[in-house]
Amino acid sequence: MTDPDRGTEHAGRRSKRYLTPLQKYEVFLQLVRQEMTVIEAAEHWQVDRGVIMRIRTVAKEGALEVLANSRPGRRAKERDIELDMARADAARLDEALKEMAVKLMLVEGKGRLG
């Protein structure tokens, strides 16, 4: 029942095999596309069936959480804050420019305008 290509730990237990995030995603896609069953995926990736079940559960929960947080208009609120800050900055600069124009007019006098 043990695979000769796999190493064993103490008491004949298989050594742990760690999948990369990309491999886990590929496992999930294979299960979703129904390319493999859980048992086939476990044999193919040389991991326990529980690992495959956990990958499927975590991927599904993560996808649902991300989709729940991606409501329309949510990012618009963040942009509105930035837009309000930019408008306030523009208004401050507009007032500063008006003050400088008044000072320039007083220093140079009205004679230059007309």
C-alpha cells in the first residue's frame, strides 16, 4: 500500500509533503472542473485525502469571503475621501492665490492694470 518513491518516517508513516500555494490552487481547480476526484487528487499529488479536503474547504471559504467583501461602491467611498482631500487642497491653494494677487496689486498699484 505504500509507494516505493515516497520516503517514510518512524513506524512506517509517510513523510509529509508540502504543496506550494500554486499547487494547492491547481488541486482546487482540478476538483472544481471535476477533472479528478478527491482520491485521485490525493494519489496524484501524493498527499492524504484530508489534505485535499482541507484545500477545497479553505479555497471555497476564502473565495466566498473575498466575494462578500467586493460589493459595488465600496471602493468609491475610498475614492471619495481622496477626492474630498484634493478639493480641499485646491480650495486652500485658490485662497492663497487670491491673497497673493491682492498683495501684488497693493504693492504695484492699480496703475499697471489699466
